[in-house]
Amino acid sequence: MMEMENYSRGIIFDKLTVSAIGEQFCKSGHSHGPKIRENYIFHFVISGKGEFVTHGKTYKLKANQGFLIGDSTPVFYK
């Protein structure tokens, strides 16, 4: 099971509310989805590589790249 460490909750900007900030350390081969999220989520890859799949398109990811999961959008990532 993967743990997520939350550093902050409830940061409110003018039109943006950040509900959680954290980090995950994933083992090789870890995946998530397919799933539909109820909120927008931004993931940033610090190290390693992976894939993000949405709307039938696959995006290869590596360190220093990120992706945004849209509200009610089906996604899969590993």
C-alpha cells in the first residue's frame, strides 16, 4: 500500500482552493485507474518515468514533467 504524506490542507487563493499537498513514493510498476476523479489533481514527476492515459491518448512522462487530471475525466497512470 502506498502512503501519501499531506503537508497542508485548505490553502485558499483568490479562485483556487488547494485541499491537499503531499508526495508519494511509488514502486516500479505501480498504476492507478482507470478512474474518474471528482476534483482537479496535478501530479508532478520528481524522478523516474511513467505514462498518463486520458481520452484515448498516452503521454510518456519523465522527471520534471507533470499532468493535470480534469474533473470527471477518466484517467489511468503508472
